[in-house]
Amino acid sequence: MLKVQEIREIIKLIDQSSINEFTYETNGTSISLKKDQNGTAAKQPAATAQQQNAVEQIPQQQVPVEQVQTEQEPVKEESGNNADYDYEIVSPMVGTFYTASSPENDPFVSTGSSVQPDTVVCIVEAMKLFNEIEAEVSGEIVEIIAENGQLVEYGQPLFRVKKK
């Protein structure tokens, strides 16, 4: 299945090109993009092969790019109380972000926690392997960016740290 960021990149590329229509299929998932009258790409929601067969009789609607981004990932407004930070702990791999070793356990760290370079701050699961992610710096966690259970990308910021 395509990730939101991959879909956004495809939309940008289609918008910047002279291509008017684009279809991509992989592993039973398909995405179709078609430029509207204004020349901007519109996305047809991705569907599995089973879902596609079930809705073939229904006329397909195109969703403007602005709606796709709003529906898939709500825009988080920056609040004025975000603390200063010197360092971001980023994901070293693509995987699922977990704040604790199991759902019953307390999170490894929370906002305000002091960390050392060898402090485990989270786990990123990739292909059934649970990888402990260490802080790599001494300081205080000022913001937890990723949400528990969220799919994270390589290099995606997970935490913000104020170095000591």
C-alpha cells in the first residue's frame, strides 16, 4: 500500500508535468490521478482489488488535492508554547513507532524526561524486529512528535530535545 507521503510526491510530480492522467497499480492497490479543468491533479482514493470490484458500478468521484491532504493527515497547528530545542531524534528506519515495550508498560520517556546518550526513548518495529532507539544526546525531551503506533519514515523526527 502506498504511503501518504508517496501519494503527495506523485501528486506534486503530476501537477508539475504535462501529464493529464496517471494510473498506478501495485499489490492489489491502485491510485488514479487526473488533472481537473484548472490543471491541478485530483486523486481517486486508493482501493484494494476486492474493494475495486465492489464499487465498479458506482461512478468514481475525483477529490481535489486540498481535500486529500486534509482527509489523510489533519494539519496540526503550531502552538506558541512549543519549547526550544537543539536536537531532533529521528527514525533510523521505516517502521512502526512505539513509546513502550508493550501496551501495558509505561512509555520509555515523556515530555520533560531527562535523557542520556544511551537512554532508550522508543522502539521502531521493522519486519517483526523491534529496534530500540537511543537518545544519542544528553538533555531533556521537550516534544514527542510521533504518535504511538504510527508508521514512521527513515529520517522522520520522533522527538525534540533541549541539550544540556
